[in-house]
Amino acid sequence: MKDIDIRKGLGLLFAVTSLMYLSYFFRILLNVSRRHYEIPFLRERLIAASISVFVAAITGLACWNIWKENHSGRRWATAGSLMYILIFAGQFFQSIFPSRGRFFYHADALLIGIGGLVVAFYWHKPWRHKTFFEWLYERDQIRAPKV
């Protein structure tokens, strides 16, 4: 039960951040449409908008697969967590992100990424599809009258 709650919490975190990065994308596009005459600004903002869409897609897929308890949920959770670590590492590349003047500008993304990786690797439930006979056996056990 505790394992399921941790996974659902991680899925909820991915859902919230997916919506957050989608809102960043739309805000960046509105900002670009107002200041389209500044070419360096335009290039920088379009890169930031594409990164926002990419992060929103990865975290949205992670949320969906965790919520539906698909067998690929662990892989998408790992990919989503790595996205947060890359967001933190992105502040060290001056060509993509301008300097903010602070070393731990995205420290929250780093903590979320590390926590997500811990949960993803803690996820020890073996995922395998049931055979048709296992499914029939479980169905018959549910339908069988209790004596």
C-alpha cells in the first residue's frame, strides 16, 4: 500500500509539473509575439519554449503511465526524473540559459529529480503480463462461491 502511495504521489508531481511547463510554454510564446523584433531574444526564447514542451511531454507521459500502472511507468518515471536533473544542469551552459547569478537556481528541480530516481529504483514490483491461464484462474477464484 505504501509503495502505491509513493508512486501515485510521484505521478501527481509529474502531472503538476507537466501543466506548469505547458503554462511556461504559452507564456514564452506570448512574450515572443510581443518582442519579435529582437533576434537574439527570439532565438533564446524559442529554445526555452522547445525545452518547456519537451519537459511537459516527458513528464506528462510519466504521469499517465504511473497513473495507469503500466509496466513502462518505471522507465518513464526515470526519464522524467532525469529531465529534472538536466534542468538543474542547464544553468551551467551559458549559451542556452543566461546566468542567473545564483549557483543553485534550480535546486528544487535537482531535489525532485533525485527523489524521483530513488522512487523509480525503489519500485521493485516485477512487471510481467499474466498468461491467459493465470487470468482465468484469478477470474474463477473471484467468481467461485465461498463455502
